[in-house]
Amino acid sequence: MSKTTLGFLFSGLIYLLLGVTLGALFFIFPQFRALKLVHVHLTLVGFVIFAIFGIGYHILPRFRGNPLHSESLAWVQFWLANIGLVGLLIFMGIGAFHGSSAIQAAEAVFGSILAISFYLFIYNMFVTLKGKKEA
């Protein structure tokens, strides 16, 4: 497996661990329920989407019989996705207790970084899947 595939799978598992832990803390500390959006993003984006990225990078090129268009682009996408998600989670968490326009602006910046990483995945997969099938 490539370092990108493993990176997405391992980071996805870490996000799952954090998401489940935060969800469990909702029952111990009810005031943490203000962090519901953080919990949702940890589990859905952090685990589900990152697992899809990792599995997609490993399996989709093989299904088509083509090499991945760009492993280096995939690696950039991995780092942008993690930076975007972690930044978004931090500012969502702060915003849950101390909302302000500056916090919302920071959420928008990190959310945009995350969205750019999604576009990079789509581009890399599209070019990979569209490429000529090896004989």
C-alpha cells in the first residue's frame, strides 16, 4: 500500500477514536453536547470520508487497470485534508462556546482548505479512471 493510502486509513482510525470518545463524553459531561458538530465532522469526515479516500486510492486504479495519476498530488491532498479538518474542528469547538465573526472566518478558511482537498481527490481519481486501460 502507498503511504497516502496508509496515511488516510491510519488518520481515519484516529479520527474515529476521537469521535467515539467525544460522543461518549456527551453522557458524562452534558455541557460537551455543544460540540455535536465537532463530533459529526470527526466521525463522518474524519473517519468515513478519509477511509473512502484511502480505499479509493488503493482500489480504484486497480479496478480500472491504470496507475494512479499522481501519487504526489494524493500526498498533497492528504496533508490539505488533515490541515483543513483539524483547523475546522478546532474553530468549530471554540465557536461552540465563544462564537464570533473571527471564529466563523477561520472556520470558512479551514473548511475551504478541506474542500480544496476533496477537489484534488476528485481530479486525481477522474484522470486516473479516464486514462487509457493497459493492455
